[in-house]
Amino acid sequence: MAFWDWFKEKAKKETAREVALDELNSVINEEKKKLENKAEELKEQVSQKLKHFILELRSELIALKQVNIENRKEYEKIKLLVKENLQVYVSRLEKLINSLEKLEAEPSAYITETISIFENFEKNSKKNFEKATILIGKEIGGVKESIKKLLQDLGELPEQDIFEKMEKLINLKNTKQEFDKTKEIREQIKASIEALEKEKENLETEKKRGRKEYEEFKLSQEYKNYTEEREKREREKSKLSQEVFNLKEEMNFRELLKKFHDDEKKSELLRKYQGNFLETLERDENLEILKIIPLKFMEELENIRTRNLELKKEVAYETRGKLEKYEEEFKKLISLIISKKNSIGQETKKQGRFDEKQEELLKEIKDKAGIINIAIKDFSVSIK
């Protein structure tokens, strides 16, 4: 018979134990401790039976060593065959005893190695046993019966499925640990989203407050004076532009360029005035243009230059600074809000992936727990 057969026994049908998910770790540890104690007890029982078996086997070995077939009326060739195989068989029995006596291991390995020792013995001694029984079947058969009885006794030991249960329990524990880690990361992501939402909300509030201050400022007398001054300046700039246009028409730059086309220096100055009159006038500090055009334009040129320089001066610098600050802060807040929204979107997607993984692990826990008669209570809401 196969040696695993004596070690396997159908598990008794047990009523499933209902356990809440948050209690599962303690239940696993509790069940693991129970199985470890039972495993130690089973190991001790196997050890005691092996000790008793070894005592019997030593006694039977003495009898086998004293077997004498010299006086039997058989062919010498047969007697020699039996003697040789008996000696080998005895030697293998001694090795069997030696291996069993030296056996030291954890409970699960102890049982497995015990089985392995007997399997190797049967494999290596089978032919020797069969050949030796040709003449001494009765004497050697007692050893076979002792081994058979030992294996039957071992097969009758209770709780022989504990190692399979232990393996399944450890498997369940590993899955639960993975679930707990996934849940921890999911909670961290959830907290991150809540923090980002709060930050976004604060930024939105700050944006509304800033917008309100900005709108209130636009209703102030300071802003009114600022806009009136700007409008006034725009009107003056428009007026000045028209005067420049009229003056350029009166000067007739086309005719002047024709007249002085041979004078490179004067032609260059005329083209500059023609292209950007006000800028060139501002740079022409000594009014070199009067060397080309009539002096009657001198007073008008000086007037235009003075008014242009005045219009280029900063209008209500402090008020403009306030407006720029409002606009800068508003843009910054909008940028930060967009950034927070993007971060929330990324974290939400990540949370979705961990939600799926957590659901998968929870179903796996339910299935693995069911195999060892543990039912997860409130399974449908355990992921919340």
C-alpha cells in the first residue's frame, strides 16, 4: 500500500465559524496556535510508536541473525541466494532503525521524513525480502507484519489533516496581510484626496475673497481717479498722434527724401522720422531735423516732444501696482486650483485601482476561509 494512504484521512464535516473581517487575524493566530499544539502532540505520538517499533524490530533482528538454513535440504545455490539477500535485508533494517533514531525535525517535516524513510526502505529492500522468503518466509514475515502494524497504528492517529489545514491557514493569513496592506494604502490615498479637496476648497475661498476685494477696489474713488486719468491720457495720446500725422503731412517727407537723397546722413534721419516720428523726436535732443526742415516747425516739435514725454510717465503707479497684484494673485490661485484638481483626478484613479484589488482580495479571503470552515460575516460591506 502507498505510504501516504495511512497518513491521509477525510476531514470531518464541521459547521463554519462566523468571523468578522476585523477579527480574522486574531482567529487565524488562534487557530494556528491550536494546530501547532496538535502537530506537536501528533509528532510525540508518532515518536512514541516509532520507539516501540524500534524495540520490536531489534528483537526481530536478533532472531533473523540467528536463522540457520545450512541443514535444510535445498540446493546450495538457493540457500546461498537466500543467505545473501537475508544479509542485505538485515543490513537495510539496521539502516532503517538508525534513520528513525536520528530523525529530528519540526512536526510537519518529521512526519514527511518518516514517510520518506519507510518508502525508501520498501523500495530498496523489496527484492531482497522476496528472495529471502523462499526459505525463511515465516521468520522474515514477522518483520513485515511489524512494519504493517506500525503503519496501521500511525494511520489511526487522530488529526492527521492538521498539516494541510496549517498550509491553508498560512495561505489565508498571507492573503489577509496583502488585503490589510492594500486597505492601508487605500486609506492613505483617501486621506490624500480629502486633504487635496480641502486645499482646493481653501483656494476657491481665497479666490472668491480676492475677486470680491478686486471688485470692491474697482468701485473705489482711487480706481475711479485712475481710470479717468488713463482715459484722459488716451485722449491726449490720440490727439497727439493726429497732430503728428498732420505735421508729417505738412513736412512732406517724400519730397524731403527726394531732395536730400544724395546726403546719406540726412536721408537716414528723415527715414527715422518717417518711420517712428515720436521715438526719433525723443532721441533727437538737439533737433538735428531743423537743419533739414524750416525753423518754423521748431516750436511745434518742442511742444510735441514735451507732451509725449509727459504722457509716457507712469500714471498713478501705486494704483496700477495694486491692480497688477490682484491680477497676479488671481492667476496664481487659478493655477493652484487646476493643479489640485489634476492631483485629485490622479489620486481618484489610483484609489479606483486599489478598490478593485481590495475587492478581489476580499473574495479570495472569503473562498480561502471557506475551505477551512470560516465564514466572513457581513461580507458585502467588508470593503467599506
